[in-house]
Amino acid sequence: MMENLFLWVKNMHNQYFSDLNYSLGNEDTKVEYEMVRRLKPNTIISVCGSGSRTLPLLASSPQKMICVDLASQQLGLLRLRIEVLKKLSYDEFLKFWGYAPYANTSLNRNERKAMFEKLSLLASDWEYFYHLFTKNDWDTILYEGKWEKTFFIFSRFVYLMLKERRGELFECKTLLLQKEYIKKKFPRWRWTFILFILGNRSMFNTLLYKGQFVKKNIPKGYLKFYIDAFNYLFNQILARENFFLQICFLGKIMFREANILEAERVCFDEMKSNLNQQSTEIIEVQGDLIQTICSYEQVDFISMSDVPSYFSGEQEKNFLQTIKSSLLPGAILVLRNYLRVPECDQGGYEDVTDQYRDLIAQEKVQVYQFCILRYKG
């Protein structure tokens, strides 16, 4: 059985992986969203990702936002998201991307094609995304990134192991009922077996990282790490409201309560208003994050994602010192450490993570260890 499962994973890898790393997004950006609403920074630098982790930061109406990514496709997806926000209504936006209540994305192929064809895109972006949509027969591309495809495979393992029971978790409509379900009815041994098979360095390298998976330095083993992260989610955050749990179990977001931040009406209206009024200068940079930070001045907020977890050597040790000249006194840096806490010189910075524990406690992925630093100046 296991040999067949691994062959199936390999075939899924070959069939489904595209050159987008992220299309929906692997982070709950509500932490940074609420932070910038409190702090009102003027200049934001953010790892772009799918764009869904970046554009909600427009809610604070910064003067300048620099979106940086190594992959040109990610910046193209950012531009597509911007154009969709400008041109489409809220309901059209949900339908275009396939957010709930339009989770049955195959029903809206013709409408999606018509919406795409009225967008004004760069010729290179139009060609790239037209090809991608055409390959999908105009189904959504919300789950076409490598990360999303990896967790689609994860959801197929969940289906193979749990069958019809995989949906039971999402029938709980209160956290109290969910805790009772987890305690008394959840198929815990099967779930642990799933994490044992999939939650390790070898499997993630096979599915996603191609040998570049983060070099873990936290004391927990992989299995214990993932068990603890999911136990926290199961007992602290309602699964019906959690996009990550739904992707892991169901392969996509099925309940409207779980739509990510960009698909919430208030955030949508904030982004659309900012873009249409051109309130913020948006700058796209294809390149290295640290080099990009160093090329700007008076930066007061940086969303670094988990990029520093992949640093090593001198870069890992000195990156915080390297960027100092670009920062305003009081500038905030948000790091999401994934399996590795960067061994770096934090001289000149104050750790203010505890000031944001209320936001971190409700973050919906919980595989990241947040480190929030304030530059003393």
C-alpha cells in the first residue's frame, strides 16, 4: 500500500506542479494587517508571495509599499491581483478567484474567462495567465502554486486515511463542540500516522523544496512539531474559520468563514479604495530581500515572511545589522521563523513580540514562530 502511495505522490508532483510558488498563500497575514492599522507606517517593505500577504497592508494607507520577490511569476500574480481589485466588484472578485460561496469553481468558467478578458494587463502577464487559465479550462488558479499543490496532495492522503470522516471536524460550529469532538471522536492515531508519513524533511523536499528545505535548529523533532501545531489549531481556532485546516483536510477553502483576509469585505473595500485613489506608491522589485531593503531609506515596517529561516553563514548572522542604515528609529520587523530560528546578531533591536501576542494567538497556520523586533535607532 505504502509503495503505491509514494508512486501516486510522485505522479501528482509531475502532473500538477507549476512554476508559481504560491497562488493563495501560506500565511495568515492578519497579524501584519492589524499591526499596520495600529502603527500607521509610511514605508512598508514586504515579501510579495502571492500578493495576498502584501496587498491587505494597504489598509493603513502607507505612502510607499515595496513588494519584493525572487520569482517574476509572483510579481506577475501581484499585478493580476491589483487589476482584479480595481476592475471587479466584491462578488465578482470572489467568483474570479473561487472563494466561498463559489468554492465549486468549475461552475463559473465562462464568467471567469469573460472577467479575465476585460482586465488590462502587461502583455507578458496576459500571456502567462491566459495560458495558465486555458490549461485549467478556466477553472480557478487559486490553488495552482507549488505550496497549494503540496497541500492538495496532503489532503488526498487525509482522504485515503480518513475517508468520509475527514469532514467531521468542520461540522463543529462552536469551539466548545470542536474540543469535545477532538477529545472523544477524532481519529487521532490515523492522523498521527498521516503526520508521520508526510511531516518530515524528506517528504517536503520531494514535494516542494527540491532539496532546499529549511535546516531545522529547533529542539523538537518534526513529528512532535507538527502534532503540537495542529493540536493548537484543533483546540484554539474553529476549523470552519481556518483556511489552512480546510486546505489540509479538504484540498480547498469550502466555508466562507475561512476565506483569507483579501476575500473579507472590509479588507477588499480598503484595498480597492486605496488602489483606485492611488493613495500608495506600489513598487515591485524582483530580487533579494536584504539587498532590496538596503536600497531604500526611512523604512518603518518590514514583513520578512520566513525568508531569514533559510539564511546561513554570514548572511544569517549579520542581516539585521546590514539593514540598519535603511531603518527609521522605531521601525518594526516581522519575522516568521519556520523550524529554524536565525542565529543572528540582534544588537540595536528590541524584541517586542509579546506586545502582539493577542494577534499571534489567533494566527491560523501556527507553524511559524513569530519574532517581532523594533529598531532602537
